[in-house]
Amino acid sequence: MNTLLKSLIALSAAALAWQVQAAPYQSIVPAKSSITFNFKQMGVSADGRFKKFAAQVNFDPAKAAQGQASFEVELASVDTGSGEADQEVVTKSWFNTAAFPKAQFVSKQIKPTGPNQYEVLGTLSIKGQSREVKFPLKHTPQGKDGLLTGGFTLKRADYSIGEGMWAKFDVVANDIQVNFSITASQGK
């Protein structure tokens, strides 16, 4: 009887541990998360990042199709590595942060494509322009947290990023590679 009781306790503890691990991710850890971008200016590769963003997530890797995510990026928090460039990209010709302070992404569909691999479809809105984007997402478990990584190529002309004399792609290329690394947590 003592052995049976110990076995039941061990089995119950294992089931409880599995249930805790299977809880959906419901928030992000900003200090362990980033949204970065890469672009070419006059043929030279340059990197940047956004320092301020918020997200709402509800993602259980075992039930990916039921998952949801939305992000808001404060465009004025852009960091290109150059103070002069940072001041330029918030102007009307580029992000026009006075009229459009945030970019927003809202997922429509998350579907598994392999072990810890998913495809995300959603709507990206920047400067009053909205387009569907699709990108791969990788999930890497890290204890109770999970690392969600992915990226996509944004066509800046689709969102009127770089108007007037900047509308051509001879100085700044049309393709902007956006990457993210988000640490998601099970708690709110």
C-alpha cells in the first residue's frame, strides 16, 4: 500500500508539472525581447531597432491554431545608431510619427509547420496603410518561458515609408528585413 501511495503521489506531481508547462504564454518579458531591422543605404547594410513596444499574446504551442498575438511599436523609439538619422525617420517623409505614432501587427492565423515551427498570418499597419504579412515563427522552450523568433521582409513603399525625394530606392532600398526575438511568459 505504501508503494502504491508513493506511485500515485509521483504520478500526480508529474501530471501537475506537465499541466503547468502546458499553460499558454500570456505576456512578454520586454527586457529579454527585441524588434530589429536591417536595411541597405547606398548599398551598405545597416541595422536598427525599436526600443519601445508592447504586446498581447495568448499562445499555447500545443494549440497553435487558437493562438493570438498583437504588437504595438512606438515608431519614435527607433534607434538606427545615428542621432541624425533617428531625427529624420520620424518626420513626415518617413514614419510621420506626429500623425502615426505606432505601427501595429495583429495575427489572424497561426498554424504548425513542424516541431516548434509555425507560420503566422496577420495584418501589419504602418502610416495608415495595412497589408497582410506571413512569416515563419520558431518556438524554443526555456523553462516556464518560451523564445519566439522570426522575421519578414517589409517593402517600405507599401507603407509610404520614404516619400518625396526618398520614394526612389537608389539611396535607401525598398526591402527592410524585420526580425524579432520575443521572450514570452506564462504569467500575465
